[in-house]
Amino acid sequence: MNLFIPAFNSFFRKKKLLIYIITISITFGLIISVIYDMYKLNNIYYYKIKNNIKNRVLIVTSSNEKILDTDVNYISSLDGVNNAYLELNDFSINIEDGGAFSVKYISNEEIIELLENNSMESKEELQVILPYRILNSNGEYEYFENLIDKNVNFFINDDITINAQVTGVYNPKNYETYVYVNEVFKSFLENYDLSSINDNYIKVVVRDYNDVDSIIDTLVDKGYNAYIMDKSGQTDIKFYNMAKSIILLMIAFITIFTYISITIIVNGIISGEKMDIAILKAIGYKEKQIYKIMKLRIVAIIIVSIILGVIISLGVIQLIASFIFYKLNILININLVEYILLLMMFSAIIYIITCISLKVNNIKIKRINIIELMKNI
């Protein structure tokens, strides 16, 4: 027996169905938009806060007086370690027609993260990054932005000249005057004994913050001392973890709220369809067929509501994203693949909730009787 005709012959004549559709559409749209924006915000904060480079750089010391090459090689080989290296001892270098700088070497990953995406990737050229400006001995600012992509001469002890390319500038904090050099420059200084290596500790760059604790434990088990170099980011991480817990609680609340809402709506639909159900029983439809007819009606309502909810959610996502950008200066863009996956997942959850609610309300369908309804008219 074709169940589509009895399922939809009075579908568009019922005013309550429009109310149900509007209610589910708004609920669905708001929930999807909130979950999506929270998900995107969580990912952004993970990389900006938890996975920030300052939370992934370790200082490792040895029980021996000095760090050996074998120590560096071992730590570099650990799974999850991006880089392990020895720093240069502090010494000064002068720029042609300019001031004096302190030479500093850090890994290219730290350069990219900390110095406004400047990088020194050449494996052959001597490269440096200069501060945007420095305060000279006369109390005046010297600017170096005009030297980007140019080769300049650096002098050590007035008798050694080193020619290197300036690949970028950074904004100095607290009037710092570091000139950051690349691996080639560092090797040049080592080969010519122009600067000794600081072999008191190793700097270790961990690939992901989630690996930090396990790497520290591994190093401690091997007799090393290891700790995060910059502790200032730990407060941000605590805030991030608290915010993440709140987000998970909100998602749990949203799921429960969705279940209750869908259950109430299904109950309302079944109660509003009592006369139709009784008539269907009277003309010979079995309870299983009536159940399927009700399921078709409710699923149709859900599908229409989801389509309208998608339109609502896209608008609300943009509104929330604009608010977040205004308040936090964080740009949230819609990733179509992620949005569709979330949409499919949440639609599946709503479908499952609908089926469960229908099963529960199947008892009501069984109890509906045309004779009893006629007595109450």
C-alpha cells in the first residue's frame, strides 16, 4: 500500500506544522551556528595559545658539566622533537654605517613564529634579521627596513668583515638589539672561532604542545633536566583548558536541549494527528503502517526545517564571526567541508532522536481509538 498519499494529503493544510517547522529551523540554525563558531574558535585558540611556540620550547641540561654532541643528537632523534640545538654565547657585531648588535641564533621555526613570519631558509647564504629600529648612542632612532633583501657588511673586532643578506626586520621589545642569524651564519662563526657555543644547555623545539609532557618525562628518565623555557604562556593555557571545558559542557547541554525539544515537538505532532491516526485505523491501516506514515510526516518536517535552518545558521555564523572579530580581532572563515560534515553529523543526531521519540510515542498511536475520539467531540 502506498503510504506517501496518506502521509502528505493533508500535510500543507495543517497550520501547526508551520509552527513546528519554524521552531525546529530556528533551533537547528542557532545550534549549528554556535557549535561551528565554537569549534573554529577553539582551533584558532589552540594554535595561538596552547600550541604557541613559547609553550613548546624546552631548556634541557645534563648531569655532566657540559653538553656533548651525543646529547644533541639523541634529543634531536626523539619522536616529536622538531629541533634541538646549542645557542651562541653573547657577543657584539657592528653593521656598516650603523650601530652595534648582539648576535643571537634561534631555530627557523622560532623566527617564523616570533618575528612576524620572517624566515631565513637559505642553506648556502649567510642571512640575518635586524630589528626594525634601534636607539643609537646619540639618543636617535636608526631604521633598517630599507635594508631588506640587501647584502650588508658586518664587522667583528674591527678586523673581520662578514657580508650577509638582510631577509627581514622585527619589532624589538624593550629596546632589544639582537641580530638573528641563520644556520649558515652560525656555522661560519663556529668554524672561525668567532663565537663559542654555549654548551651549558640545549634548546629543544617540540612539534606539538601535546607532546611536551611526554618528551620531558623521557628526558628526565634519561637523566636530563628539562623544563619549558618561557612559563608566561601557562596562564593562557589554563584559561584555554577552562574555556574548552565550558565549550564541551555547552555542547552537552545543546544535545540534551535538542533531544528535549525534538521529543516535545514529536509529542505535539502525534497529539495533533490523533484524528488522522484514528481515521487511518478505521479504514484499515495497521499500526506499523500508521507508524511509518507518522515517521514520513515528521521526517519531512525535519528535512524542511534543516534546509531552512542551514540558511539561518549561515547568517548567524556571520553575525557571531563579526562579533568575535570586533571583540577579539580573530577572523573566522567558513570552511565548507567542515561545515558540511558538522551539518551531516548534527542532522544524523536529530534523525536518531526523532526515531527514538517516535518509538516512545508509538504507545500513544496504539491507544488512539476512533470511537473514543468521537465520544469527546
